[in-house]
Amino acid sequence: MSVLFVLIGVSMLVAGGFLIGFLWAVKKGQYDDSYSPAVRILFDDQEKEAQKKEKEQQIKKETTKKNHKS
């Protein structure tokens, strides 16, 4: 019977530890945005390609301006 009381006490301590850990994580902002990181990885390559195309277009514009001035 005394083992039962020990196990209940230990389980309460473990549960309290998990509760404290959860509250700490919420306070530190670990659960603020759980959706966009999963989606961001899908669109990462598309953003890089778009930026690369913009840079190429900008370089082409600059070179055509230099050629027309000469």
C-alpha cells in the first residue's frame, strides 16, 4: 500500500514538471506560430528563384542603359 502512495507522489511530481515545462514554453513563444514554418519550406525555393530572376532583369536593364549611352 505504501508503494502506491510513493508512485502517486512521483507521478504528481512528473506531471508538475511537464506542466512547468509547458508553461515555460508558452511564455517563451514556442507555440506562437506553428503553421507558417511548415509552409515556408515549401515556398523557399520559389522565392529564391524569383529573387534571382529579378536580379538578372536588373542587370540586363543596367547593361542596356550603358550600351545606349555609349
